[in-house]
Amino acid sequence: MTDVSALFLQLGIIFIIAAVTTIILRFLRQPQILAYVTVGILLGPVLRHFTEKQLIDPATIESTSLIGIAFLLFLVGLEMDLKSLRNVTFISTLGSLFQLIITTVLGFLVALLLGFSSLEAAYVGLIVALSSTMVVMKILSDRRELNTLHGKICIGFLIMSDAVAIIALSIFSSLNEFNIFILFITIAKLLILLSLAYLAAVYLFPSVFRFAARHQELLLITSLAVCFLFSLAFSYLGFSIVIGAFIAGIALGNLEYRLEIISKIKSLKDFFALLFFVSIGMVISYSVIIEKWVVIVILLFVVMVWKPWLIMTICTFFKYTKKPSFLTANALAQAGEFSLILASQGLILGHISQDLLSITVFVTLISIVSTSYYVEYSSFFYKLLRRPLKIFDRFTTEGLEYFPTPKKPKIVLCGYNRAGYSILKNLKKEKDDLLIVDYNPEIISQMIREQYHCLYGDVTDEEIIERLDLSNIEMLISTIPEVKDNLLLVKKTREMNKKAKLIITANNIEEAMQLYKEGADYVVLPYFLGGEHASEMIYRIRTNKTDIKEERRKHLQHLKERKDLGHEHPHNHH
């Protein structure tokens, strides 16, 4: 059999088993990354144990899988949408940096106590500090939570985590020949490459891709050419090709064709990423897991108990209430694909042992599987831990309520987000009668600057509900996306006030019917509302009751305002 035929046979076996395994694990609601590594375990250690044969050549798969890491990081660079994080800027930068530094230091010290060398301990520190962009983004997207407050904080943490991982990869790859002069040369080369990437992104790529976008296949080829060009340039100057791919992604990330490029690259990324995770699974060692189970348990404690506790502490220190803090911490309680990438690169560079790679794979897999259940049942866990979590309230209540006039507001707006912004524009005349409730401290600070009555907190907290004075309000408007929170609001208001008008938001028809049953006066379904608005607009244009050019001008102005505020349509994240 020729080399080409052998490679085709090996790929065929991998993808057939991967398809079956993924279907089974999808049925069990497990993430794809687990399915891919499971395939590697089945084709590697399990197959060798029973047949003593090597059906798949690890070296062949490993060399192909490097392309998978490159595409994965190219896509991460493309998807880094920093503008959407405008309302969570401080927590995304400073907060996530604190978490990474503190967890890395703790992981380093724990690894030293467990008998690892100082270099291996440095790897361990980063491995436990990083979370999984791939898994968390997928789970949040499936649950339509990317645009929630905790979703945005998670994205901010993940972006910083990915950036730190890239820097770490650069540092580790140049450690073998380390001295001050080489470090200086390395930094100089990196700055030159980053400057060239910036200049290309600003002056060259917009016109090149404007032409390429006219032909869909040309858009894909041009994007891949940029990815490979940067990867080869970085490799030629002594950096890892995956760092070049990441920088290429960032360079193309601000183009107006970003979403089209992402949609075209995703399939290629999935193909090669599968091979990377399979190659990881193939080198795992059962004997290490049995011998080093104490090490694994301790590292799992750091990842799944210490890290979420630290993240929640940091979030509340930045004055976020306990619910979004808990949901953020819950979603980030795992090691991620960058942990695996770091460990596999460390093995190639001779920095870490095969044993540590096996430990990393096991810790990553267990924590990722647990995350899918953590997030699925996050409401249950939050209710279960609500009393002990009250310890976090002490940071969050001070200085974030504001009543500029003695007049008691008669209208309550719960949730200042995309919909709340539009509603507020039409309620500006009622400013003295309006109370805004939100659990994002940065939004409340902005509303205080604009002299609105504000109350900071989670509307499901008994204390906040008492402060709303529901028995005396005339209208309550909620743009909160969680149906359970809205049902509680409607129920509590109706117990105290039969006359107040309740206008509530729902995500689907079933939720709307539930809210009407509980006593809501009108339920807004945003997706249906868009169709109704478009229908009304078309009718007015057809009957010459509106000037389409004037409507276009007003809409463009409105969209620019939204963009400046960091509002994005949720479809962009699916």
C-alpha cells in the first residue's frame, strides 16, 4: 500500500469512528472535543492493549494535526470581537488578568510541591489557569447566552486567556536557546511582524478583500493565503506557525467580510482540529492515570473549585452581583484546548514529560465534561448555593443606587440592553418617573451620569424586589431574557398590584403564553416584532406615507449610535 493510500485509510478509519462517537456523545449532551479525544484513546492505548497493533501512525496524524491548531487559532483571532465587550471593559481586562496571574502562581506552587521541575511547574500553572474558548462559546451559543451579562464577561475572560496562551507559546518556544541578546532579538522580530500585520490590516487587506469578496471561492483562497503567509513568515523568523495563524486572524478580524470568512474557514478548522484532538488522545497513558491519581485530583480541585471561586470573588470585587458572577465562574471552571496545545508543544520542545501530557489530557477532559453539566443545571446550583453565596454581597451594594429627586418613580425598566436602550429613548420625557434596574455596574454608572433613578442588582433578589415598591408603580417593563426571572417579576407584582401595566419580553411562543397566564399585559417577542415592523414599514413606503431616503438616513444614524455603544445583533454570534 502506498503512503497516500495508507494515509487515506487512516483518515477514513478516524472519521468513521469519530462520526459514530460524536453522535453517541451528542445524544448524551457532551461536547465534541470529548468525542474527538475519545476516538484517539480508542485508536491508541485501547487498541494497543487488546491487539498489540498500531492501526494509526501517530507521527502522521500529529504532523497533520499541527494544521488543525493553526486553523483553530486563525479562527480565534478572527472571532475576537473586542467592540462587543465595551460594557464589561474593566472586568474583561483587569479582572481576567488577575485571575490568570493568581491561578498560574498557585498552579506553579502546587506543581512544585507535587515534585515537578520548575519548568514543568510553569506549564502546569498556565494549564490550570486557561479555560476553553471552544467549549464555553459553544455552550453559551446553544443556550443563547452570548449576549447576556455573564456571557459577555465570559467572552472577555476567554479573549484575555487566549492572548496570554499565545504569549506563553512564544516564550516557551524560544526558551531552549535563551539569553538576553536572543530575547531582545526575538522581541524586535515580533514587533516588526506585528507592525507589518497592522499596516497590512489597515492599508492592504481592505482593498484586496473587497475584490476577493466578489467571488466566494476567491474569498476562501485569499483568506487561507493570508493565514499561511503569516504562519510561514513567523516560522521563518523562529516563532511557532500557530502564532502566525493567530496574528493573521486578528489582521483580518476588522474586515467587513469577517463573518463570511469565519463561515468558510470553520469546516476546514473542524476537519483538522479533529485530527489534533485525536492525536492527543492517542498518546494518553492509562498507567500514568493510575499512578498519578493524587496529582490529577489536586489539579482538578484547582481547576474546578479554586478557579471558579476566584473568578466569582473577582467579579464581585468589580461590583457585579452574585448571580452573573456565579454564572461566569460556573462556565469557566475547566481547562481548555489551549492547555492541550501548550502541553503538546511542551512535549515536542522537550520541556515536559509524556506523563504530564497524559495528566493534562485527563484533567482537561474531566473538567470539560463537568462544565457541560454545570452550565446545563446552573439555575439549580445557584438556588442550592444561594445562602452561602450571600458572603459575596458585601462588595456589590455600595454606591450603585441613585435617586436624584425625592419623587418616587412610577415606571420601572428592568434591563438596559439593546431593547432597553430603544425603550429609554422614548421615555426620556418621563425621566423623573422612571427607575432603571440592571445588574451590570458599568451600565448603572453610565445611567447615574445621565441623572436617571437607578437601582443596581438582580431583580430576583428579595431585597431588590422590596426596593422596587411594586405596590405603588403604574408600569413595569422587563427586557430580561430569562423567562424564570420574568415569571417571578410578574407573579410578585400581581400579588401586590393588580392595576400596574406589565410589559415583558419572551424568547418564544411557549414562554409568552406562560407569561400571559401569570398576568402579563403584553409580551414582546423580539424576533416577531422585527417582522411586524418591517411589514408596517413596507406598507408606509408603498402608500407614500413615508420617505424611504429619510427612513434610511435615520436608521443609519441609529445603527451608528448602537455600534458606538457596543450593541450587536445576536445573530452575529451564532
